[in-house]
Amino acid sequence: MQRRTKQFAEYCIKKSVTLPKDSLGEYIRRHLIDCSSRIDSSFDTASRALSGQGFAFQLKDVIERTGECLFWWHLAIDEKLIKEESISPLLDEANELRDLFSASRKALMASS
């Protein structure tokens, strides 16, 4: 999973540099780079948690950052800064990661 979150961050960064160089494009790009890289670093932190509860707590940040990435990509689409079809695999991966992390967190919280 760590490899997958890293690849997701790399893909977000590579696609974000294709956004226009105007002020809105730059603003969204900075947020995308920040939140996508934080998914990877937060998951890395979570994977070193000493307990299931610690892991579940850290997953909350991973889930929030994944949702944040989706928000910024959808804003870029809505503002016509990028075409949805050009990032549909990225959106699919973000949704899948968010669903996986959410299910894991729910299972851990239920077992506590």
C-alpha cells in the first residue's frame, strides 16, 4: 500500500504541472502537491503505529487528504483547467484509496 500511495502522489504531481500557469492554476497546483504528498507521508506514519487504534487515528488524516485531492481535481475540472477524461484514472484511484482507507478505519474502530 505504501508503494501505491507514493505512486498516487507522483501521478498527482505530474498531472498538476499541466495546469495553466495562471493564478488559479498555481493555487490549485500547490494544494494538490501538498495534499497528495501528505497522503503518502501520513500513510507512512500510520503504518508505523504501535496499535490498531493508533493506525486508525492516523488513517483519518489519510482519508481527509484523499478527499481533499478529489476536491481540488474536481474544482480544476469545473473551472475548465483540465479535462476530466485526462485524469479519470487518477480520480478512480483516489476514490478507491479513500474507500479502502475508510473501510480499514471502520473495521479497526469496530474491533476496538
